[in-house]
Amino acid sequence: MYERNYELLRSKFQEFFLPTLFTSMAGNICLFVDGLIVSFLIGAGNLAPIQSVAPVITFVNLIYWMIGLGGSVLCSVSKAEFDDEKSNSYFSVAITSLLSIGLLITIIGLLFSNNIAQMLCISQPELAFSVNSYFIALIIGMPFLCYMMSLSYFIRADGIPTLPFRAILVANIVNICCDIIYIKFMGMGLSGAALATSTGYIVGSLIISYYFFKPERTLKFLKLKVKSLFNYLGQIVKSGFSSSSTQLYLTLKLFIVNILAGMYLGKSGIVAFGICYNSLFILYIFLIGTAQTMSPIVSVYFKEEDFSGVNYIIKRSLKIVVVASLALSVLFIVCPQVLLLLYSVKNPSDIPVVLNAVRIFAISYVGTAITFLYTFYAQAIQKNQLSTIISLLEGFAAPIGFAVLLSFLFGGNGIWISFAIAEAVTILFILVYSRYINKKTDGEYSNFFINKHNDEESVFEHTINGDINEAVSLSRDVHEYLSDNKSAALVSLAIEEMLVNIININENVGTIDVIVRDNEEDILISIKDTGIDFNPVAESDDLKFDNIGVLNKIADKIDYSRVLGLNSTVITIKN
């Protein structure tokens, strides 16, 4: 008797996770190192102007997360629904829209740079000149950032996860090298740091464009009517806003906390908050890498009602982010001096403020990891309203509300404490909501992640190795499972013909997942394998066996799609 061993899902998660983690590492470590280089070359005090411009970066992140990530999730769902035209439409609209928006951001930024700089440092107006010079050089690279990052989401959804890693890694290496060239050798100061970042985005955009020359890509540009374009864009924004709204709230949060830190702790407070915020780049390596690996896989498997697969992926993801966040939290609570040393903080007035801020701020890391992952998960299972509520509560309402209140009561310490309290309140809300949904649906949705569960009486899950004997043996076992169903023989034969064909056309196919779902009106057979592209509906004269001809005569309907680098075939046989 065969059972599902999740080897296919484990290997697919690992295949996506490592490149995505390295992509996140390339981005976040280099942002972290970028701050270190600036501190080392021109002093930690220059982190204050950079921190003042941080809301601009998070605002741009909001745009490309919303359209790029939101579009890629819908693209994955469309592929799971076997609708290639729709998936290509989401791809076309997302990429062209982001290029246009990125150019618009640059034009507006250059025209109104003085006004924007004054607004960004409202509590410390003496920083305005430095902020303006940094902002102008940075805003030039925004169209390239939008293009590079949004295209990376679609490339991963298309089953080519290593190219985005290489592009973003090179972009950030160029950034770091140019930091040294522009700042140390050309004496450009803060504007050199920003120009180095823009240079990296330009180089990364050139590298990631190689995707359009790869023969295995499945996404293509379509020419759409204006009405259809805006219709698809509306769907993308609706899908992506829930998870990307974290960046909107982060933009507002950074702006307000910068003001509060400046009011209560002066320039030292802004430096301390900048270091605390930069410390999150290390944590976000694991959070973004895990969440963006999980999201497309969960969206596909949830759409196909493979709730056991969803449960496996979410448990694996949760374990990664909790362990990573806990380790980092302990490190910075026990040894906050690490960040002082790394950022070359030597000003006696800054040191006690930074040490105190880092210790308190690090308490919030584990909560941040859980709520961040949950936001992406809720979006992946199409619960966009829940994702938006969590983002609003955790990303803005709770931290800002508590920061204003507690800073009034306890001064600067209240600012740092507010972040941990905000995470605790958000997790409490999720717990209450999940129990409410569990009770409302009579247990149909259960546990913290409100996932459904497969009915063991009508859903049978199996994993076999790519072996003919195992395929034949499995078809017999399925016949026994469905012995009381009149379609048992046809289902058994369909499974055998499909599996034998998969094994015959591949030199090495690894494991194959087979799920049989017995509905009232029909029986659905879902088969996933990592073999070469093969559409069973399109018969080929090159095949030396007639299994697929038999299968097409047996089945009432066959749907096929290449999704997440897997062959996904769903065979329908009516009862």
C-alpha cells in the first residue's frame, strides 16, 4: 500500500527556497553592508539622512510588491487553472505598468526633490541638504528597481528561480563596489552612496532581461486593449495590496517614528532607529526568502484543493522563520555591541541610545516573523481582506498607536517597546480570528493557519518512484480503494496509462504524486511529476507506445499545465 511521502513537495520547496533565499540574501545583506560601508567611510552620523529617505524606498517597494508579486500569484493561479492566455496577460500588464510607474516616480522625484527632502526631515531640518543630495541620486534608479524586482517574481513562478538570484546578487555587488569607488576615490559622499545603488539596479536589470532569451520560458507578452489592461491591473492591485500593504504601512511608520525619535532623542534617536531598522535586513533574508518560496506553491496547491500539501509547506516555512528570528533576537539582546562595532558608532552620545534601542527592539523579531509569513499565506489562499487587516494592524495601527502613547509616557524607550507590543497584539488577533472561523465553519477550517483538511474517505494521496512496476501496483491499489464505485476500473486504467507514459518518456523522473478525489458526480485524478514538458491531450507521432491514445478515450476531460516547473495533469472521469 502506497502513501504520500511529500518528497516531491520537499524537493520543489528546496529547489525554490535556496535560490529565493540567496536572492533575498543578495538584496538584504548588501543593503546591510551598504550601510556599514557608508558608516565606515563617512561616519555613522550619515545614517540619519539615509534613514530619513528610507520611507521613499519602502514606498517604491510597495509599488513593485503590489503589482509584481500580486501579478505573479495570479499568474500562478491561472496556470493551475490551465489558462495560459490569462497568465500571459497578468505578466504583460504587470511588467509594462511597473516600467511606466517607475519612470513617473523618477520624474516627479526630480521635479520636487527640495520639497520632498524638507518633508522627510521635518523634525531635523538641518539634515535637508544631505537628504536632498542623497534622494536625487537614488531616485534615478527607481524604474530599474521596479523592473528588476517585478520580473524576478514572474521568473520564479515560471520555474526558473536561479536567474533572479544571479541578477540581484550582481546588482548588489556592483552597488558595494561603486560605493567604494564613488565615495572613497571620487569623494562624492552621500550622493555617491545613492548613485552606487542606482548603478547596481541598472546592471541587475540588464542581467535579468536574459530571461527573454531562455528557450524554457513560458510567459510571453500579449497586446491587450486598454479596457482589458485596466481590468487586469485592477485584479493585480487587489491581489497584491494585502501583502504589499506592509510596505505602505512601513513607509508611514518610518516617517512617523523618525519624527518621534528626533523629538525625544534628537539625532542620536534617528541614528539608533536607523541601526535597528537595518538590523531587520538580516532577519528579512529568511522572512522574504521563505515567504516568497511558500507563496506560489501554496497558491497552486490550495487552488487544486490539495490541503495536505498546503499544510506541509506552511509547517516547513513556519519552522524556518521562527528558528531564524529567535536566533537573531537572542544574539542582539545578549550582544548589541555587535551592531555598534559594525556601524562604527563612536560618538559617546549615540552609544547608550543605540545599545538600549537594539536590546528592546530585538524582542519583536519572532512576532515579526510570524505575522510576516501569515500575511503572505493569507494572500496565497486568496484571503486578501484578512491579509490587509493583519498588515494594517501589525504594520501601522498598533506600532504607531503604541509608539505615540508610550513615548509620551516613557520617552524614547516607549518607541522601542511599541514594536514588540504591536506584534503580540497582532498574533492575538490572528488566534481569536482562527478560532472564530473554526467554530463558524464547524471545523472545516482549522488550526492557526485556517487551512482545510482532506476528507480521508474521499481523497487518497499516493507517492511512487518512477518505476513501471510501482505504477502498475498503484493502479491496482486504487482499484481496491474504489471497489464500490462503478468507475473503479476506468480510474485504475487511466492512472496506469498516464504513469507508464510519464516513466517511459523520461530517463529519470524521480517521485510522482498521485491524488484521487472521489466526488459525487465525478472522480478527479491529479498527477504531478518533475519530468520533461508533456501535454497528454496533444498526442505525438514520436511516441512509440499508445498509452496516451487509450487515456484520451477513457477520460471525460484532461487538463494540463506546466506550473512551478512541474507537469500538472488533472484527469476527470464521470461517475
